[in-house]
Amino acid sequence: MFAGRAVSIQHTYDPSAATFSPEDRTTIGFIVSAVWKGVVYEKMYVTTPPTGGSCGFTFEEGEEYIVYAHDSASGDGGYTVSICSRTALLRQAQADIDALGEGDAPRAGTGGPVPEQEVGYVRDGDLGQTYVVVRRSGDGQVVRRWIAPDSPLGFAVPWSVVDTLHTFPVEEILGIPLDARKPWPNQLVRRFDGSDDRILAYDAELGQWRHVPDIATFQAQGYYWCNVTAADAGFFDRITLGPPYPASGVLPRADYPVCQP
């Protein structure tokens, strides 16, 4: 529980979009002025879901707030805020201030857990996939995540810059590990170094990757070659394999499209 000024706001989604995914979050950075409860630093970050049905709280940069946060469900040591809490503009929370007292000053020069940070975007010039490159919270590792055709991240990609300056051969793309922690539903992966020709698909319901045994099964599951992402050398060791898809038992279609129509 603390009071502070919102100094930065970053979305993982398009705020003007009509729909959001369960993983979408807004990260707000605060300079803290008073602390009443919990481990609070001079510079704090909290997250909140999108506003509306997701119960997110709307913060404005430059405004001062009293913040009632709780531990993040991700277990990364961070905090999250809901519209159902007593979080409010500080100038509208005099009753809370009167009840709580002055509070303690945060320890100068300290900072809380740093949220995940976007580093940039890269495009695979051989396979055509585009990835957002992030520095993960927790371990700080730089990884790439596939931007699926239906991903809300697509709105943020500077496509003209990516197509001209940030497009690289697949061999160079593989130097950035593919993130195994946050796959996209039905994401497909394959090694392209000749060591393993298996194609795996992420089953979001099982939370596991499943082997697609042949082209006919690949087509029967509604997959497309355009959505096959390049796995780095250690990716298969970082994931949990589930049961393979049963073979479809039919012949593959010669007219099956490469990309989703």
C-alpha cells in the first residue's frame, strides 16, 4: 500500500481494440512518496489488466494515486492492481489518508522488480515470421516471441522499419532463443538446422507441445506452413512434450494453401 506519482505507462495490447486476451496487461511505473504496508521501493512497478470487464484500473501519467496492490499471480515478486481495490487519485482519497496517517518514506534510491521490457522486433527473412524481442522479468533473459497473425501485438510493429532494417536470415534469428514460457495457441515450431525435422504444435488446453506426425495430419488440424516458427538448438529441451496427434489416416491435399486464406 503506497502513494506515488505515475511516471510511465506501457501496454502489451492496443488500448483502442475492442477485445483483449487474458494475458494483456498495462505496466505502470511510480515514484513513491509514502508507504503504509508491504515491501515498497522508491520506484515501483505495478500491473493491471485492461479496463472494463477485465477489472483493470485506469491510470494517467503524471497523476498521484494511493495504490492498494496485491502480489502478482505470476510469482515474479511484482504487484497488480484491480478496479475492485480502494486504489484512487490521491486528491480524492483524503478519508484514506486521514485513517492511515502520514506513512513512511521509501528508502531512497531503491527500485522494485523491473517488468518485462520490449527490446525490439525482428523478421525472419527466410520463413517470413516476425518476432517481438523482450527482456523477461525474473531472469532478465532476452528472448523472441512469435507475433501471430491474430496477435494484438501486430498493431505495435513498425512494419516499414522491420521489413527494411530488422530482417535477417534464419541462421541469425536462431541466435535469439525462442521463448518457451509464453507460446501462442497453435504455434508451430521446427528445427531448421537439419538436426530434427519434427513439427510440434502448442496445445493451449493441455499446456503442452504435441508432435504432428505427417503432412495429412498437419492439414487435418488446420495448420499452415506460414505459421511454422524456427526453434533454436535448445528449444526442444525447454518444453514439455504431450501426446502426439494421432495420424489422420487420409491422403494429404495437393491444393492445401501455404498460408491461411
